[in-house]
Amino acid sequence: MSAPMPETQIAAPRRFAGRVALVTGASRGLGAAIARGLGAEGAHVVLLARTVGGLEEQDDAIRAAGGTATLVPLDLRQSDKIGQAAAALFERFGRLDIVVGAAAVLGPVAPIAHADPRQVFEAITVNAAANFMLMRMVDPLLRRAEAGRAVFLTDSAADGRQAFFAAYAASKAALESLARSWAAELRETPVRVNLVDPGPLGTRLRAAAYPGIPEGQWPRVESAVPGVLELLLPSCDHHGALIRLGRGHS
């Protein structure tokens, strides 16, 4: 009887080999999961978030999987720092192939009459204004790529129909308008810009929004990563679309 053949280990696909990807909100949640997915498939991932410890943890995970990363500790509420980061990326890489805007804050969950204005303005700053600055600064970097791809994470709450989430809803609605306007400007270029609503996931933001729901009730963030990565491939032809994972696009 012949000896059994040794098992052959199948290497993970490297669909993003040689590509440079910037991910905001990369220290935890879906942003971190997307960053790990990109790193595992060959991208050099620029991890941007304000939590240094979280960035270092994701850096370790990416490198353990054979990927590479650059850490950019940055608070998106400091808009001038976004420009400085973009200039540094241009000096180092000369382009960006991928941009993922995943950073977000919940803001106050309260009636408008009782919401803390400081928390409202913070939500609008991080979720909308900072993404405007990001689009403005990375526009020339994506245009220098062969097939630049940008994805911004949004939420069905942007329709404004849910009580007590006015700040979060308004900031996400503004983000959607910004992304679609930017996509229209880039229609005649190889750059593609889309929005993704991943649906409810087990993130800290979701737990803060719905504290009465037990931990583990929501799907894991990793479940949304494949759908996001598809939109970041050079072969993706969606543009200016809002993709609701598992529910089509609009």
C-alpha cells in the first residue's frame, strides 16, 4: 500500500498584492477587520486611528499573517493633521490605490431638544467633515493610481426615520451626499467611489446604541469584510452606489 500523499496547504489569495490601502478607524471594529483582510491579501495597509494601542495590535495581527502596515496615529477631529498625513503618504508612496473610510462616532442618543450640542458637533465632524477633508486630500493620490478605489461605511439610520439618533443620522446622510458628489466628479477617471451599509454588526458603536441587547447577538464584523473587499478590487465597476450588503445596491 502506498503512503498517503501529504496535505497541500492552499495559500490565501493575494488579490491586493502591490497595492497601498489607507483605512481610517483601523484600530477596532469593522475598520480593523477590513485592514486585516487587505493585509492578508497582499496590500500594504496604512492604519489610521487615534488609539495607538489599537493600531499596534492590528499591526501585529497583519504582520503575523505575512502582511505589512504603516501606523498613522491621528485624531480625525484635527482636520489640519489629515492634510499633513496625505502629504507624508505622497512622499512615501506617490499614490494610494485604496481608501476606506470606516471611522465613526455615535453621538448622543437622545431627543434633539436634550442632545448635548458638543456631542452633536463631534459626530458631524468625525462622520462627515473629516471624510470631506479625507476626500479632498486623497483625491490626487487616488488619481495617480491605475485603478483607485474608495469605500465609505454608512448606515441605514441615514434616512432619519429613527427617533433619538438625529446627530448620527444627519452625519451619515451628509457623508452619503459627499461620497456621491465626489463620485460624480470622478466619473471620467479610473477612480471608483462607493458607499457600503454593512448592516448591524457586533461593534462597540452598535453596543452603545443598543445597550439592552446581549453581547454576541449581532453578527461578527468579519462577516462584512468579503463584500467590502470586492468593491476595492480593480475589477469593480460599481461607482457612486450605495451597497447594502446582502440586500443589493441603490
